Amino acid sequence: MKRGVYSKINIKKGEKIRNEDIFFAMPYINGQVESGKWKDGIVSKIDIKPNEPISTDEVLMPEDNDYIIIKKAIHEVKAMLS
């Protein structure tokens, strides 16, 4: 039972989307940002109207901090072994 991310307000292209700008609801639509993947600060690539689902194609998702830390550690170990 996934919940999708929907806009509460008008969001302009290029704006950072804040937690207070969205809500989670069903139905989840294939290709939509899932509630579990939501991160504050996602940037909109298009204008989004209130109550519209937010698609992964319509936003720039920031990289996951855990992924960045792991990636950096791997590169450091590779450099030490070289």
C-alpha cells in the first residue's frame, strides 16, 4: 500500500519543494515519487498545480547522503590500494 507525493500548492519550475508544500495520499501512480523516497529540497523541473501527483520525471532528486558517504569511502580505499 504505497502512498504517492502530491502538491498542496502551486509550485513553480526551479523551486525547491518543502515538506509543507506536499502531502502523501493514495492512490500511488506508477512513476510518481513515493512517500518513502521523499526528501525535503527536491527541485521541480516544471510548474505543478495543487493536488497534482508529483512524478519522478518532473523533479530533480538530491543524491542520498548514505550513498555519497559510501561512494566516497570506496574511492578512498581504492586510492589507498593503488
